[in-house]
Amino acid sequence: MRGELTVRHGARRVSWGSLALASTAAREALRKKLEAVAPGPAWGECLEQAAWQFTQATRQGEPLVTLTGRMASPTRELLPRLLYEGEPTLVFGDGDTGKSLFALTVAMAVHSGAALPLGLKPVRPMLTVILDWETTSDTPDSRLGPLAAGLGIDPPPIIYKRMTRPLVDEAPALAADFARRGIRLVVIDSMMFAVAGGDGAAFHEPITAFYNALRLFAPAASLVVSHITGVDARSGAPARPFGGAFAFNGPRLIWEAKRDQNVDDATAIVFTCRKANNLARRPAPFGLRFQPGDGTITIYPFDLAEAAPQTLAGASLAFRIRAALAGAALTAAEVAEAIEAPEPSVAAKLRDLKGKGKVIRLDDGPHGRARWGLPQ
């Protein structure tokens, strides 16, 4: 066990440096130095006690508890479908998707208590901090005013910190500061810049260390912004967050963000839930449209029936079929073409959805093929 040790005597700092706490030789050398520069106190006894207490506190970790089958402290929902107390949520996507814009919007809503479209309303206003490895404060500050104007609120005083070192190096000091301030949401923008280097470590250790560091911020929720691999970006298929299996396994809730490039007058983003460990079922995909105006950025729902097929690539086949049918009655072949899926799979799923009452078979269309639609 090692640590940085600062020794003060009155108003003087008489020593600072790294110390191996269990090393008697290191403590003895430090004792002699302290007695020479600041004689009087029982330096040997002080050092022995400090080294013992810090070592035991570090080794103890979390206390043992007994499972009872009764949920004593259920995970509290801070923002429906997105944020849960003490849990990490990951939003990942390609560059220029609008992830940072979305993360800032969520931070504003949580800090101010303002409601976003589609029922995204925080349970109450909560203090929020943004830890930014990618830009400077100028970027979020330039967006804060227009977003606030679009929401009809004053710009909330969100706490911001520009980051340069890995999160594992900063987390202990930040956790203490966040606890004193009462922070309840920490935004990480973005994950791969916040991960430490892996020299001499197993491939997964920087990622697992990152998520272990996030646990220090509890009971605050964390919203982590991340990216995808170059292969996934080029394919347009459902993607995985960059960083391997542990980048996917670490968060409790994961949303993939895809920007609709066919919308050129606004930033239209489709969000598809890829993982929901603590929820009974995955939430349905949703879309948001960030519409720039004269000094404003207004947030509207984005109708997924109008979204480009590739933006829903990560959604279930059933959802994509129903999204296609929301616009018009279609044959199985037309649905397959619209969502870029194999026609036999679409036809089989249509029959399955008909049995569940989710779609209905209408009159025959061109060439005698049945057309399908949604129930009224």
C-alpha cells in the first residue's frame, strides 16, 4: 500500500512525498527527517498510527451484508429510461452524431428540473457536473444559452471541469468534492479519453478500472459518452461501444445513438437501447430533433416512422416493422425494402405480430399480395 503523505507542523509543511505504508525502513527514515526539522512531537508513533489506520481502511472495502430477499433500498430512477442513482449509463455512437449535445441537454434538464420531450423529466432538480476530456468550456458554454432558450429556462449553473488525466487518477479527490457539494449526476465526455493507458496491464484492466472509479461517485448517477469502432462506423450495422466486451459489460444501461444524415436542417438522433440490466424489459427506441433557430436550439420529438432505416438498425425487427407500417399500409416485400431486412424474416415476423394483435392483415395490394397495417 503506497500513498502521498503530507506532514504539517503548525502552519508549516515539513514533509511531502510518496511512502510505502508497510515499510518500517521508510517510516524510520521519515521519522529521523521530521525530528531534525521539527523536533518535539512523537513522530514515530504518529507515523505508525497513520500508516496502520490508512492501510486498514483501504483494505476493508465495502462491508459484508446479508441478503434477505426484500429490497431495502431500490435503485432510484432519476430520469426515466436514462439515469438511475449510483448506476452508469452509456450513450455511444459515431463521431458527429450529437452525443455531446445530447449529454449537455440531459445535464441541463437534471440540473434545472426541466422536462424534455417524450416524458424525459427528472424526478427533481439535482446538481450536475460535466467532466470534459474532449473540448474546453467554450464549447458547452456556447450551446448552453441556445438550449436554455429552446427549453424556456434560464441557463442552469452546471459545474464544469476540463480534464487532462485519466479518471482513475482524479476520481478519489473528485468523489470527495462531489460528496460535499451534493452532486447527483456526473457526465463523462468521453470515455476513451478518460481511460488510463494499459502499459503492462491486461487488455481489459483500463476499462474495468474506469468503471470501478465511477463507483466512487455514488449515489450520483453517471452518463458516459463513448464511441464505436471504425469497422462499425463504416458498416452502418448495429454497433458495439469501443473498448471490447468490458466496455459493453460495465454499464447497467446502454443506448446506441445514430444520427439521421437525411435530415440536413437539424440534428436528428435515434436512440436504441442495447442493454438494460436493472429494468424488466428494454425501453423502446426514441428520437430527438435538435432544431437550431435565431439564438435557440429547440428540442422536438423525432418521428421514427420518418427516420432513415439505418438509424434503427439496432432496434428489434418487430419494432422496425411497426415503425414502417406507421406511415402507410405495406406488403411484406415493401416492408422488407423499407427497413432493409430479408423478406422471409419480415413475412414470418408479420404473422407472429398478427397473432399478438400488434399488426393487422388488410386487403390485397399489387399482384395479390396482402397489405399490412397497424391496429387503430
